[in-house]
Amino acid sequence: MILKSFRMRVLLWGGALLLAAMGVVFYYSTTLVGSDLIEDTEERSWRQLQTVRWLALDHRPFQSRLEFDEWITQLGSRLGVRITYIHDGKVLADSEVPFNALDGLEDHGHRPEVLNALHAGKGMDRRRSATLDQEMMYVAWNMPATGGLPAGVLRVATPFSQVRERVGDLRENFFWLMLLTMVAAAGLAALLSRVMSGSIKAFSDLARQIGDGNYSKRIRVIPGGEFYPLAQSVNAMAKKIERHIRTIEDQKGQLRAMFEGMTEGVMALDAQGRVESYNSALDGMISMPATARGRTPIEVTRRYEVQNLVDSLLSDTATEEDMEPRVIDLLDNRVVEVSAVPYTDHDGGRKIILVFHDITAMKRSEKALKDFVANASHQLRTPLTSIKGYSETLLDSPPKDFEGARGFLEIIVKNANHMSQVISSMLALAKSEQVGKAFRMNAVSGHDALSQAVVDVTPLASDKDVTIRTEVEEGDLAVMGDEEGLLHVFHNLIQNAVKFSPEGGEIRVFASRSDDKVRFCVEDQGPGVAKEHSDKVFERFYRVDENTIDGQGGAGLGLAICRRIVRNFGGDIWHDGAGRDGSGARFCFSLDAAEKN
């Protein structure tokens, strides 16, 4: 058995050596002849290109591209070659393509021979032409601007069919000789392959199954065979691969779930500092472009601070200070805290994980708290000081009768009422900001709300002999909003108008509908609001005269509350300048009109 196997091997190797020898003879014979033919074709192509170039340079100026294309077509037909003129990648003329089809050709600026001609003056390439559907030899020469033609590249393409035919004849002669040799070698190889094919097929099937992801496949061979040790090793390898792949798949699923389930944005960068992957949280935070992968952090985040952090970590010179999280303001007024964690991959490359934590709400809360404390302390300090001063005066030097103390007590009550108003207004503003768009808006009658507000404020206006006149279009002027909130806005605007109107003055209230909006305006005859204060009067705690806390003044929160309520309704409120007669102030707001059923 051993002798027989040895003989088979000898016969097999003898046949293989014979085939190898014949193959070498065949290769070198055809290669040498083919090389000579190729060199001859190259020289002929260069001569033809030189001729065409000389004729083009010596030709009178061409009047149009069409004339140049017709000249090239005639010349290419006579020379038996394809001539092409290329300018900035665009084919201006081609002897094998109709002139009206030139604009439909693809960009030729990336052809190897064209690129070489642009950089080195000349270029050559051999490939199959998609336009002519045959193998061609291309030679190209840089052309200056001449004869009415722009600077470009002149190219000549020669068919390679003659070389193919001559090489084919040579190969045909060797074919029959090699065929006889191969038949003899095949007969010998068949004897050995019949024995070995079963084992080889088993190994091939196992490799294919492992490649397809079926790691449970095993090789079954008879003990004692020549491939038995190899089969045992391959089976053990497949078992280990199966175990490792299952572990990797489980870990991959866990990491993917963690990656996508994080509320923080995560960006993974490669060793060159370019984006490899990112999670959906980061996409929602920064609106990552579809082409984010492969780009630098500054291109996708548009923040140089992130790029500086990455560059410092990739340079291997990062200090502990560089590793600290950085607070960055995004372009949409959001604030994120960016942390960077470098790591080393299996190839030793230094990569980085960036974690983006959205701290906008926290920063806004901190700012709101600071503003609230500063404004509240500013608003309450003056009345508290007044209350304390008058109280100490009453304690240190009490009047002999109650009438003497009445004035002091009235001032104390007035300041206490102002403090109560400030606190109530702050609570109302906080409530409106907290509600935001959480409530459901309904169709509310603007006419009814305005009429109710006028009735409620009329007693206050009567005390100052102020007349309230309404000019309202017919109908209910239904708007989308909340009845209580809309009534609050009317109350505040009309009360402010009464507060600042002179004795015997007049307040006008207008309401009209235009397209899908309803507009309300309240106009008084008071001192008015200067243009520079038009926007600031809607800020919380802002007052034109900071020294007034009662009488003609207020807490500075009324208009801020109105703006918050109107914006919650999806509308807008503004100071519309003076009244009709040029005095006073007009405040207007608009809301979406409710659809009629």
C-alpha cells in the first residue's frame, strides 16, 4: 500500500513537472512574441499620434467644435485609429462617436493615459474600451491651446486585434502538444485524485461551512488514514472558533444595546481621528450628516474645541488637564460636556471615544436660579428696607395717637402688598413656564374673553374717570388657547393701560381677524414707552422706571407673564408704538384663529 502510494506520487509529480515544463515553454514563447508585437504596436501608435498632433498644430484655426470633430473623424478613418480630444475631462471631439453624442460621454479626466499626459506630457495605457467594446492601445499627448482649440489632451486608440490574432496562432500550435501531455497527466492524476478527493472534499466543505457561519460542521474520516491527524486538528479549530464567535456575538449584541440605549451621545474615532461610528443619541443631539463616517470631529460638530481635544490626545502629549471634560456651547444654544477616553486597538493604534453629555437643562436651571435670586432680591430689598425703616421708627418713636401712625402703617401695608404682588407674579410666571405646551388648547371666544376683561377692569377705570372703548369685529373671534390664560392677558394689558392713563383719559381696545390670525390691541394715552424699551419691557422684572414700586409702577412681571402665556398658545406679543394721536402706548398680540366647524 505504501509502495503504491509512493508510485502514485512519483507519477503525479512527474506529470506535474512535465506540465510545468510545457507551461514554461508555452509562456515564454507566447510572451516573447506578444512582447515584440506589443512594442511594435506601441511604436506605431506613437508615430500616428505624433502625426495627428503635427497636423492639428499646423492646421488653420478651426471655426467650431463641429468642424474639428469632422476633421478628426476623417483623419481617424484614413489612419484606421480612434482619435479623441479631451479638455478638462470633457470629450470635445471623437472620431468614433457622433458629435451629438459627445456630451453624453463620461468624464475622461481620470483615464490613466490622460492623467499621465497632463502631469508628464505623455501617457499610455492598454485596456478594454467600453464605447467600442474591444481592447485598445491608448497613447496621449498634452496639447497647447492652438488653432481655436483650448489646451487639452490628444489621444489615439489603436485596436489590439492584430496582436491577439498572431498570439492566438502561436498558442494554437502549442495547444495540441500540451493537450496530449495533459491527457496523459490527467490519466495519472485521476488515479490519485479518486483516492484523495473524498478527504479533500471534506476539508473544502468544512472551510466553506465555517465561512458561511456554520461552525458546528465537523470532518469525519476513518482512523489510520493519512489525513486523520489533520482532520482532528481542523475539528478542534472549528470547535474553538464556534465558541469564540458565540462569545463575540453575545458581547457585540450587549455593546450595541448599551451603545444605542445611552442617553449620552457617543462618537468613536479611528487612529487618524476620524469618525468610525456614533449612536442615535449623538445624532439627535448634533444632527450628524449622512456622510459623517470618515470625517473629522470639527466637520461634523463644527466646534474647534472638540477637534483640539482629539488632536491633543492623538499627539501622545496629552496631560491630565487635557483629559478633563470640557463644556462646549453648540450652535443651537445647547450646552454639552465632552469627555474623551483614548484606547489602543489590536494593531496598537491609538483610538478615542468621545462622550457628549447634554447639560443644557442643568445650565439653564443654574442661570434661571441665579437670575431669580438676583431679581427677587432686587425687587424685595426696597420694600423690605422701607418696611423695616418705618417699623423701627414706630418702635423707637411711637406717635401719641393712631392718626399719627396711620401714614407709617399705610406705607408698610403698601410695601407689603407690593411684595405679595411680586411673589404672586413670580409664581404665576413659573407656572406658565412649567406648563408650556403641556396643556391642550381649545377654541376660545376672543370676544367673550375681552368683554369679561373690560367688565372686570371697568371699576378700576371709573376711579380715574378713564373710558374704555372697544372696536371689535362681529363674531366671536375664536382663537386657539386657554380661556383662563387669555383672560389673564386681557386683564394685564387693560389694567396697565388704566394705570398709566391720565385722569379722564380714554383706552381703545381693537380686535380683528386676518387670514388665519386674530389680532388684539390695547391703546392708552399715557406717557408711552420709548423705542429702546420696546423689547425689554417683556423681560421679567424690567421696568422703565426702576425707582417705582407702586402707584404708576409694578413688579415688572406682568408683561413677562403675558408673553409666556401668548407663546404657550403659539402666538406673538409686541409693543406697537404710540397710539393714534401720537401719544400713549399700544400693545398688541396675535393668536391662531380657531377653525370654524
